[in-house]
Amino acid sequence: MQLIQQILFAAISAFVIWLFAKNIGIIRRNIFLGKEETFGGSKSQRWKNVLLLAFGQKKMFRNPLVAVMHFIVYAGFIIINLEVMEIVLDGILGTHRLFLPYIGGLYSFLINAFELLAAGVLIACVIFLVRRNIIKIKRFVSKDLAGWPKSDANYILITEIVLMTLFLTMNSADRALQVQGAAHYHETGIFVISGIFAPLMEGLSSATLIGIERSCWWLHIIGIFAFLNYLPYSKHLHILLAFPNAYYARLEADGKMDNMESVQNEVKYMMQPELAPAEAGGNSAALKFGAKDVFDLSWKSLLDAYSCTECGRCSAACPANQTGKLLSPRKIMMDTRDRLEAVGKNIKMNGEFKDDGRNLFSHITTEELRACTTCNACVTECPVSISPLDIIIELRRSLIMEDSNAPQEWNAMFGNIENNFAPWKFSPDDRDKWVEEMG
């Protein structure tokens, strides 16, 4: 019977890892559908960003109370799951608390640390559920999150509560069995949290306690396996992608835009025609300005889309959004991810991308894009270094430079720049007359 359980557990573990790797491979392929983009700058600064922004959650600490709770959930989820390694090895080898004989008293210290974190995670997740569903903080009740996004956030919080409860219940039953001197349940010392509940179970028979402990053990590890394979379909993929996203964050000064060399050259040749090269005779490829679909964005922008936590801090800081305009930077990221997922499914179905008559403008409207003031508030506020502004700028470039789609006021300005080399309707010869008038 024990051997059958070991084989079953090994088979489940192998399947779970294979399925997760497959889904992550699909996401990686989707991200690299974007244009190539190179990143320079200091590697030490990039690793510092990983440490401070991704793991340390530096930007979250602008609101210290929420930041501490979020850090407990995040760190607790990572650290507690170190125990998963022991659970997996126990399942494969048919052992129980495999590491106990090898690290002695340190084992009890680690389990107690895990229990304190588990209790912290449980309490924080309950508070987060209350904030979302009872207090209804404004950025969590936005129409951006209608339907699945709202449910997704709740499912994850409930799952973490269930997993932590199973972990503590398992340890409580384990401790009660230790007190009873049950075979294979070796003395570990008192558990700081589950030790409080273990005495309530001591009146149960060993068989009942073993049933509780084994049931919680199986449900806990299967829940973790299920959670692992839920991540690729959830906004909580940022648990993994926050790290590469922080590493590849732009190191330039805030607000610096990535100008197109071809456009800069056109302006230069307009100002100094003698620098213009001879015609290429039709051999040069037609230039494409901006982005119409995900293929036209950089792979970093697509990584941003998958890394979005949907927390809404970007939209809460956006002056356009806060003054009632249609733009929501969070929605820009969610729409980009939705389109990327649709493109990925198209490729999976057809072996290659087949034109489906849709693009990013099927999700994101012109009104949203025009509302952006390029103030950079969304980029500054994002806790995982996402830049909705990069996507907005590329889409606006396409609208204006490919489709000549701009408000009349903008067209007047563009005409002035083209004819007068400035936004104002004054010829270059007349531009300095005000100096003469000043005497």
C-alpha cells in the first residue's frame, strides 16, 4: 500500500511539473512575439532593483501597513513553501519529516518560523478579502475588474487561507500524535501555533488523528500543485515575473521617451537638406511607425502585460483617470495581455498566426489613448516596474503617423511644426521680432 502511494505521488508530481513547464513555455513564446529590445546599463543596478523592488517590494512601503501585510503574504508564501521540498521528498520516499534527524533542534525552529508566517498570511489574506469585498476600496471596485479579474483575486486569497489552515491543522494533528507516542511521529518539540490547538485533539484516537494528518498533508500538497498550475492563467503570475521584470526595468531618467531614429533623421534632413542620403532606389523596407498589434510592441512591453498585478495603483495615480476620463493604465495592460493571449491561442490552433481581423485597437480605444498626458505617474507608482506609457506612446504613434488620426488641434500644431519648425503659427523670420519690440 505504501509503495502504491509513493508511485501515485511521484506520478502526480511529474505531471504537475510537466504541465507547469508547458504553460510557462507558451507564455515565454508569447512574450517573445514582441520586437527585439536590448538593455544596457549597470548590471549591479538591475540586481539591486530585483532585490529592492521585486523581493523587498520597496514601492509598496509608501503605505507601510498594507506593505507589511503584503510582504508577509509574499514572503510567507515563498518561505513556507520551502517545506514543500520536504513534503515532496516524503511523498516519493515514503518517509515522514525527512529532515528532522539531520538538523535536530534547527528543525523545530524552522517549523515554528513557518507557522508564525502561516498565521500572518492567513490573517493578512482575511484583511485583504475584507478590503476588496466589504470596505470596497475604490481601485478594487473599478469596472476594469468586472467579472473574472475580481473573482481571480478572491480565489487566490481564499486558496491561500485554505492552504495555511491545512498546514496548521496538519501540524496540530502531528503534534497530538507525538504526544500519544504514535509510531513514525517523532518528537519535534512544541509547535508555537499548532501547539495551541494540539491539546484539543489529544482525546481523539490515533487512527482518527492519522486520518486528519494524512488528509491535510495530501490536500495541502495537491492544493499547492493546483495553485502552481493556476498561476499561468492568473494575474498572480507576477509572483514569478516580478523578478525578471524588475531586472529589465528601464534605468533611464523618469519620463525619458524612446525616440525613433528614423523620425529624428527626417527632422534633421528637413533642417539640413544637404545631410539627406541619396535615394535607396526602392530597396529600403517601408518604415512602420508605432504599434497596431502585439507583434509591434517590444518583448519587454509584453512581459509587462503578463507581470501586471492589477492592483490599480497606476490608475489611482493617473490624473486622466481621476478626472473622469476613459483612460485607465491598468486596463491598458489587461487589454494588451488579453490580446496577446488571443494571439497565442490563434498560433496554437493554426500552427502560425492567421489574421483574425483584430488588433490592439479592438481592445483599446482612441479616446483612452488621447487622454494620456504622458506624466509618467503610472510608471512611478507601479510596484513591479511596469510601463503602461510605453504601450500608449507606441499606439499613439501608429494612430498619428500611420493613420493620420489626430484631433484637429493636434493637426494644426503638426502643420506649424512642419512649416514653421515650431508649434506656433509664426514664420522663422518673424519669430525673433518680439526681441526688437522689447528694445
